[in-house]
Amino acid sequence: MNAEQKVKAAVEALVIDQIFYGTLIWATPIIAATHVRGHRIDTMATDNKAIYYNPGFVDTLTVGEVKGVLCHEIMHIANGHSLRRGSRDPFMWNVACDYAINPLILKGRMILPKDCLNNPKYSGMSAEEIYIREQAKPKPAPEPQQKAAQAPQKGSKGDDAEQGGDAPGEAQDGHQGDTGEGQGKPDQDKAEPGQDQGQGKPDSSKPGLVLDAVSEDGDPMTEAEKREAMADMRVQVIQAATLASKAGQDACGFERLVEEAKNPREDWTEVLRHFIQQSTEVPADPTWSRLNRRAFALGTMLPGRTKEGMGELLVAIDTSCSMDDLLVGKSIAELRVILEDTDYESITVMACDSIVHWHATFDKGEEPIFRTPGGGGTAFAPVWRKASQLGLNPRGCVYFTDLECNRHDFGEEPDYPVLWAQWGDRACPHPFGEVVKVELA
């Protein structure tokens, strides 16, 4: 069985056995090529519109592994990985994306090459969260003789970057090859192979590619085009999940993807900014000592309003053992930027696990200092009690947390609104307040 026949057999099997993946892959062009827009394809690749495969690589796989790798590429597309990279390093972004989706493929009882990227500690995390952790790892200095080879391609592997993952959309080896003209299924219109095809086996130890998405004319997508592409993909994901459900197949491995397609995440920084601005806008009291000039001009008299001071804000940071110091630091950095653009009278910051370990109050104009001692269990009630003991009257509270705690640890609902700034999806139901999911760039 040659590579084209393996791909065809894998697609047909997915359509029958894995309806979710099969539905998505049936609508996706699958093209044989060794180069795409100047990028060498040693394994497989995607640019959000098509899947590209190197026949020499597919020759080394079983049909079961081809099924798994095709699902891997489809999950890149369904998650919009070619649309979400932004300014991140292409290679490390691809590593993070692989870590995010490979556990889902394996959970769905699919087969991937034995050396695929898989780390249990990243379970349930988004590619953005994994990227931060991967970037924070110390990178070994390359050997002097390796530097010249690594610099132009950016294809060397970082920590935990094993074989079978995808490489950067920007990694180039200097070749200009075929992108493929065909837009049909593997047994229909097929692209002409690149110039290296048939000249020895490809280096399957190299990762594949997650190429940045481009518009119809080949230019980089605008932000509006990316949003439109993401919206279209969400519709396809929901439709595929509906067909799988009607066929009696569960959402094993792609539950989170379907949930996010139905309820796309908001821009957490904008939600946080709006919440803080609303919380610090103190309504003025009516007074007859200051008449409403608009009403007076209409021949009647109504009280005007006095100008009041700005509001108080409470910021709590969950410092329990389940929290991640790196994410806390990143979110605090974003909070600082938002506070610079916000008018408020004072801000009180608290660090709390099962008790409040530290707190401080800063007036507008002072540089807020954030300390995060802790490391024990989780309880939220101590923050409300400490605020009461200090005689605080905050207009609102922003609580950075993973929301992992027992229901009784929430305490009584405070008199002010609470916004839970949550990362991760391992959370218990919250009896009050609103939640915004934190996605860190």
C-alpha cells in the first residue's frame, strides 16, 4: 500500500469510525507535497486550509498511525493554531500546540507515533499557557558548530521537543518547492510533489509544520479575516460534534474544543478592564444646592449631582499550592497596565491560600506592590473577612485563582461584586460572582 492509498484508507476509516474527526477531515483538502510556500515538509503540515503530507513519511507509518496524525492536523485546524500565533516564536508555539492536542488525540483512542509530544502536566491547558511554561524553561546553549545551521531554520528542538511534533510556520531551509494545486481528496486532484520527493526518505525526526494562515491572495490574514475564519471553524466543530452525538459516539478527546466553540472565550483583559472601570465609577448623590442646568433650561427645577471621590478596589491573589507562580506573575503584569489607565481612589491587594498571608493598600499614583506568600490549601472566605476587619468598602473585587476549592470555602457572598479571573478548567461551581477565563499571551 503506497502513501496515497494509506491516506485514502485512513480518511475512509475516520469517516466511519470517528465521525467527529471524519466529518472535519472530509471537508479538508489533503495534498501530497514536500514543500509549501518555501517551507520543507518532512512529515505533515497545515496552514488552516489544507493538510499537506510527505509521501516518504507516510510510507513509514501504519494506517492506524496515519489516522492519528491526520486527526492531529485536523485538531490544529479546529483549534485555530495557524490563526492564534501572533508574535510568538513559531517553533515554540508549535511545540505548545502539540502538547495541547496530543493528549486529546490519545484520549480518543487514536494512535500517534511513539515519539509524539505528550506531557501529563499540561493536561487541560491551552496552547498559550503551555507556551509560557515552555518559554520559561532554561535553554541549553547550542554547540558552536551548530549555531550556523540552527539560526536560519529555527528548527532545532527545545526542551521536551521530541520527534513527531510540528515545527514553526516560519522555519525555512532555503528551498522553493510546490504547494500543491489539488483541492480534492487524496485519490482525486493531487499536487505535484516537491523537488526532493523520491530522492531518499525524508527526515522524519524533524517536526512537521503549523504554517501561518494566509488569505486567498497569499498575503498574511488580517485580524478581521482571522476572526471570520475562527467563527467558520466553530460552526464546523459544532456540526461535527452534533453528527457524532447522533451516531452515538461520545466526545472523548474533544469536549473542551466543542464547549469553546459553543461558548467562545471573551478577551479577558477587556472584561477585566471594564469590570475595574465600572467598579471605580462612584455615582454622585443628588443635591438641591446644585441645580440641573438642563432641566432649568426646560422651565423646571431638578437636583443636580455632586462630584464624589473615586472608588476603592480589592484585588485578591490565590496563592495556594495548586496555583502557578508564572501565570500569577503574568496576570499581575497585565493588571498593572490596566490600573495605569484606570481612575481609582485606592487599591487593596491580598495574598491568600487558606488564610490571608499579606495585604497592603495603595493610593492612586503609588506603585502597587504584589507579594504572593502561601502554598497551602484554598479558601476564599478569609479575604472577605479581612476586608471587613480593615473597614474596607470596595466597589468590587478581582480574584485571581484557579477556582479549585470546596463550596463551603467560598464563604458568604460579600456586598460588592466579585470577578473571578480564572485560568485552567479544573474548577468547582462558584456560588456567586462572574468568571472570566484568563488566556495569557
